[in-house]
Amino acid sequence: MLAAFAASSALSTAPSEESFVDDNDDAAEEVSDIPWPESQEKTTSSLRGTMRFLAQKTRAAAMTCDKYPRICRVKGSPGPDCCKKKCVNVKTDKLNCGKCGKKCKYPEICCKGVCVNPMSNKKHCGGCNNKCKKGSASNALDYKPLSSYLPSYSKKVLNIIDSCWRNKPNWASNRRALADCAVGFGQGAMGGKYGAIYVVTSSYDDPVNPKPGTLRYGVIQTQPLWIIFGKDMVITLKNELIVNSFKTIDGRGSKVEIAYGPCITIQGVSHVIVHGISIHDCKPGKSGMVRSSPTHVGRRRGSDGDGIAIFAASNVWIDHCFIAHCTDGLIDVIHASTGITVSNNYFAQHDKVMLLGHNDGYSADKVMKVTIAFNHFGTGLIERMPRVRFGHAHVANNRYDEWQMYAIGGSANPTIFSEGNYFIAPDNPFSKQVTKREANSGWKNWKWRSTKDVFMNGAYFVQSGYGSIAPPYFRTQSFPVAPGSMVPALTSDAGPLSCLIGKSCG
């Protein structure tokens, strides 16, 4: 296996080259639907002058901390404590919890200087000092075990994707066989099936001149690559990670996190597989130069803070990932992307989970076809699981552990087929409906259907439309969908798996 490719020539920057820029994925008022290139000439001199001015203006204010007694002395600072010349509040800052440099692990939060897990700690349920109560079901903080809504036989059962590879002890020596296991609209995603193995050995990141052995160096190459990781690592990207065509990011055998910075962009490419990694706490990318191939670096306006942003892309498969707590969406599929499968993922602690379709005026998204299967929509989610515009979404055999607003929504006449899902409604009597349509009229003709679904705790699905709702799959894309009662077993291993080399990944 190759630890990294030897660079045939030094990576060069091309500041005059243009690059497509990111887009607001949900802006109904967007003037243009096409990402526009941003010229570097236009901003270089003004930025330089602005930076000089700001440096002079704020030099005194930049020294925000007194060394002794280590307190912040600037009005409006984020906290009273001084850590590495920055003002923080060690009682609430999850990167400096209780003391400088002490990081809370995901999904922990910092509560009074102590790292706590709001997903399992009854004294801090969903947030700091939110105590769970037993009593009235109308209280959003009431303690109610989800297990009471699950079948007693919810033992693990391998779904059709997992049964394709997980029982094979030689998975590590035959990693590329995973590419033959996808189903649904993204079944054709090859990733790096016909490429070399590239091993990520360093968590370091340089958006312009990535070093061999780093993740960014691998994903920007033009040739197919199957990218794996030589050790456990947390990768904090300095700007969005632009993935080139025919790439697989395979986290099996290591614990891999992309977190605390900008995350993944899949733009204008095809045949990408992302498997077995955790993506969380994603932040917006900044405006600046980012390399997208060995020969091209372009200026980006800055990403929105999505976990995975897919636009103008095709044949993409996202499988067995943990995705949570990002600034914008967890997964966005926009700008006429199609041939997408999102499967076996665990989603948690987020508002707008998954957007399919750019905006109500972007009719090019009519070509979009997305399969969402065997996922676990876990605790702390509010809406968009998914929210669809124009295209066709097959939502099959997913588990929904409550939602605050709705689970499946849409506008602009999308086709949505909900098949064999397991919906557990929240206790809030006004949020029992699974569906939400953003339309005052005409929605009764939209094709939204439910079959084989299981509805718990008062959940219900409002159907509409006439005619066939069957997904337009090719024979190789189709797969059997189990009744909803089987979903707790089929999704019991959603998220990254703990795979040991030489043993079946079960």
C-alpha cells in the first residue's frame, strides 16, 4: 500500500484561476442559481488595506488578556478567563472546559466547567442544567425511554447493504469490494474501486499546498483512489475539503473524525463514496484559496458549515457515518445532483438535517433522485429528515427517534415515497405529523405516499397524489424493503462500525 503518492512536481498555486463558489442552499430570494466565480484581483488590494487598518486600529485591543491574574480586560469579551491570549469562559467553552486546553469529546458540552453528555445525562438533558422529569407528557423535558416504543425482539439483523460485506473476515484486504454493495439511486457509485490504496498518516491540513500523507492531498488527486487511515485521528480542516471524482474515504479499522472546522464539499464531480467516519461540529469555511486538484487552486467565497455539501454531483454514496451538530445542514444535495444514496448513517443533535433541492425556483433539481435507507435519525433533531424540492426521494427502512417540528417535508412538487420506516412521534401534541408541505394550495396533487410504515406515539403521515409512486430504479438499483417493524433491528448498527482487521465486521 502507498503511504502517499510522491508528487511528480511541486503543487503550484494559480491565484488568477477561477473557481466555482459555494451557494446558500436555502435562499428563496437567490438572484442567480449558478455559483459565480470571484476574482482575486478585485479584492486583493482592498483586503490588504483593510487588514492594515484593522491591525493599527485594534492592536491595543488584540492583547485581550492580562497574564496576571489571567483575566480578560476588554469589554464584550466572550469570557473572563485567559487561554493562550484569547478570552474564553472555562465554565461553558467545550474547547477549554474547566481549564485551558481541556476539550469535551463529542457529543459532550461544557456545563459549569465539567464535560457532560446531554444525550444521556438526566441532569443535563439536551442542555446544561435541564433536569429530566417524570410526570406530564406535555413537558418537553420529561423523561420517557424510547425503548418503550421499540419491539421486544429488536435484535440486530444485517440489512442488504451490510450483509454484502460485513460477514467477511478479509474485508481489510479486499476493501474495494464495498463498492459493489450500494443500493438505490447511488448504487453505481464506484469511488476509488479501480484505483490504488492511499493511506492517510497525518491529520495536518493545508488548503493550498497539501502535504502527501494528508487527507486533502488524497482527495484532490485526479486518478481513482481508495483512501484509508493508518491510525485514529481527529482532522480539523482549515477550509472546506473539496473532493475530486472517483474517490472513496474509508474509515474502517480506525476512529476518524472530521470536526471543529469546515467539512466536506462534493461539487461538480462523480463517483464518490464516504464510509465509516464521524463528521461533526462543522463550521463555515472562510473566503480564500482552496486547491481542488493538483493543477488548480481557486478562490472560494466560503462554505456554509454543512457536514457534507453535494452539488452538481452524481453517483455519490454516504454510508455508515455519524453526522451531527453542524452550523448549517448535515447533508445538502442541491444544484441538480442525482444518483445519491444515503444509508446506515446516525444523525443527531441538529436542526436542519438534510436538504434535497436548492430552492423553489431551481427547477433543474427535477432530475434529482435520492435514496435514504437504513439510517437512524437519533436524538436532538428538529426538522428536514429530509426536506425535498422537485426531485424523487425514496425514504426506506429508516428509524426516527422523535422530531421537534416534522420529519419529512418539501415544496415545489417533489415525489416522496416513505416505505417501511419506523416513526416515533414526540410527546408534543402539535408535532405528531410526520409530514410538512410548504404550500398553500396544489399540494394535494403531489405524490407523497406511505406504505409498510410503523407509527408510534401518535405519529401520522398525510398522503397525497395519484398514480404510481414506485421508485424508477434499474434492476441493479432495486432492493427489498422490509416492513417497518423490522427497522429497529435493521438500523441497530447505524453509524461508524468498530471493525477489527482479520475479523468479520459484525
